[in-house]
Amino acid sequence: MSTNLLAGKLGVVFGVANKRSIAWAIAQAWHKAGATLAFTYQGERLKENVEELAGTFGSDTLILPCDVTKDEDIARVFTEVGGKFGKLNLLLHSVAFAPKDALEGEFVNTSREAFRISHDISAYSLVALARGAAPLMTEGGSIVAMSYYGAEKVVPHYNVMGVAKASLEASARYLAYDLGPKKIRVNCISAGPVNTLAARGISGFSEMLKHYEAHAPLKRNVLPDELGATGTFLASDGAAAITGQTLYVDCGYQIMGM
Ligand code: NAD
Ligand code: 0WE
């Protein structure tokens, strides 16, 4: 990857849980490309992890708690980021959650509460974060969100998360329209399966990795570094005319009909 593609850019990263998080792969790539980053973590449980990882970027790295279901948490993040940086160029949304039982049974049995929680955390949060970030993106900006193929085709057991990802991708399009006049771009990366904390809880996940290896044109799974490289491209001026898109970074799996 060419260096300093993001020199002088300021960003905030949502969704680092540990070193395997996709958010961490993209944050490392953004950092290597010259960006200065702030981080948020979901709760006390993850505070130490994020401090240890983000601390490697310098002892003055801004690290803040943020539960994306809480408007007051989101407001505080942008107040503090604005105070420290004065402006913002980049935002990574790498956050998703559905109650575990909703990912196990049949979609038809999704409860009203599981549907609400999944959409609140995994889709509405992008709207809330974009609204918080936009006033700071005074020179324009790039917002990147993580999606998955289950948004467009049925992936057994992905269930309500697939419906929430469809909402996330559609939200990215409407946000791209609203924020386009401010030169703020909003795109999704639809990643192939990656062995992270969020994936490890899924029964049959290692079979899914094998299925992709067998059926994707490139005959392998995507690497975290490759998601970092795509995240860097979308954040860079090279992608200045790309907005509202979902870019598949899945070794070609999405093009297959059989
Ligand atoms: P991960 O567990 O490392 O990251 C998920 C993050 O969501 C965690 O950091 C968690 O703290 C955060 N989160 C959950 N609820 C939250 C809340 N209420 N407030 C704030 N943060 C909250 O797993 P990951 O696989 O890196 O997932 C990151 C993103 O990538 C998700 O959007 C996921 O859907 C997407 N994705 C993952 C895969 C995969 O196979 N792992 C594939 C495609 C897309
Ligand atoms: O987006 C995801 C997973 C997100 C996720 C994971 C969990 C596990 C723990 C959301 N909520 C929860 N809730 C929990 O309690 N992926 C793209 C990875 C994934 O998850 C699947 C997949 C794939 C791929 C679930 C079923 C089928 C395929």
C-alpha cells in the first residue's frame, strides 16, 4: 500500500473489541497511512483491550466509552473529539449485535424486541453517528460501515442481522444523498467471513470459512489486512467520487450464482 494516503486526516473508530476486530485491522491501516485516530469502546469490559491496542499509537490517543444505543454517549464522543481535533475527516462504523437466540432459530420467530435491538445497534447507530460527525467534517469526510452478504441473499441463521444489514446499506445510501453536498461520503464494505469475536459465537462458522474457500473465485478467505487496505482506499481522496456504495471484499464470492 502506498504510504501517507491519509496524511493529516483525523478519524474516529467505533467497534474495536480486541486484536481480531475488523475495526482494529482498518484502524491499523488508517494509522499506517498517516491518519490520527480516536477510539471508542462499548463498555468497561472492553476498556482495557482498547487502551492496550490504541495506546500503541501514542499515549495521548483519545479513547472514550460509547454504547451506540445511548444518545448521550454519542453526543459526548463528538464533543470530546471536536475539542481534541477541532475537525474530523474519517469515521469507521464496525458495530453489530443481535440477541444470540435470534441467530439460532428460524427468522420467522424473531421477537419484536430482538428485531428492535438488532436494528438499533447495527443500523440506526450509523445514522446517529453520521449526524454527530457531520458538523465536524468541515472539509468533507469519509464514513465507512461494515456489512455482510446476508443483507442481499439469505444466509441460513444470519436471520435478523441480514435484515439489519439491508437497513444499514440503505441507510448509507440515504446518508450519502443528504451529506453529499458537504463532501461527506458514506460507503459500506461487505466483508467475507472473518474469524472474530462476533463470528466465533456462531455455530458452523468454520464450515462457512471452508465453504467460501471452496466456492469463491479466489479460492480463499479475505484477510483482515485486505479489509484495512479497502478501508484506506475508501477513506482516501482516490475514492472521492465513490459514495453510497457497498463494496464486496469477499474474494469474489458474491458474484457466484452456483
Ligand atoms: P467484533 O466483535 O470484533 O466487533 C463488533 C463490535 O461491535 C465490538 O467491538 C462490540 O463492542 C461492538 N458493539 C456491539 N454492541 C455495541 C453497542 N451497543 N455499542 C457500541 N459498540 C457495540 O466483530 P467483527 O467481526 O470485527 O464485527 C465488526 C463489524 O463487521 C460488524 O458490523 C459485523 O457485522 C461486520 N462483519 C463481520 C464479518 C465477520 O465475518 N466477522 C463479516 C462481514 C461483516
Ligand atoms: O455480522 C456478523 C455477526 C454479527 C453478530 C454476532 C453475534 C454473536 C454473538 C451479531 N450479534 C451477535 N450476537 C451474539 O450474541 N457476521 C457477518 C458474522 C456472521 O455471523 C453469522 C454468520 C456470519 C458470517 C451468523 C449466522 C450465519 C452466518
